Amino acid sequence: SLAARVLAGVAAAIISHPADTLLSLINKDGAGGTGPILTRLFNLAKETGFVNLCLTGLAARCVMISFLTAAQFGLFDAFMALTGAQKFKFKNPDEKNSDESSKSPKPQPQS
């Protein structure tokens, strides 16, 4: 459903937002000082603060990513319907299948 698609996008946006924010900051000239990349990332995270790193720009990212994710899942569903392909169905290998048992008889143990 559309709600599930949007919710998946919001979850993806929330999870990836701090890392994406750091990536945007590190690409600016002189950001994080000098030294190895991990040192610079740590400096940027410390300067920005955890709350700001997680919340600044999050609403806009949620709107953008939820729309893109919903559209991606919608295209997938449309393509599956257009091609007549069936969605994936995972079966428990321990579960007995009634169709399978009627097709081939099980061998009887020999005494």
C-alpha cells in the first residue's frame, strides 16, 4: 500500500540522515580541519553536535526520500503487473506441502 511505501521511505531517511549530513559537511573546503578522513569526520560530528546532526534538515529529507521510495516501490509493482510476474513467495522448508505429497508417493522403509 502507499502508506507502507511512505513509511519505508521515512525510516530510510531517518536512518541515513546523520551519515548523509556528515558527507555533505566533509565535502566543503576545510571542513573538519586537517588530517585523515576519520579524524575530520569526528571533528565535524563534535562541532555540529549529535542533536543537530540528527535533526537539521530531517523533515525535508523525510519528504524527499519517502516520495522517492514510494515511487520506486510503485514502479516495481507496476512492472510486476505489466509483465505478469508473480511476487516472491518464501516457503518454510519444514512445512509439508499437500500438493507435493499427492504427486509422488513416499518410499516405504524396507524391513
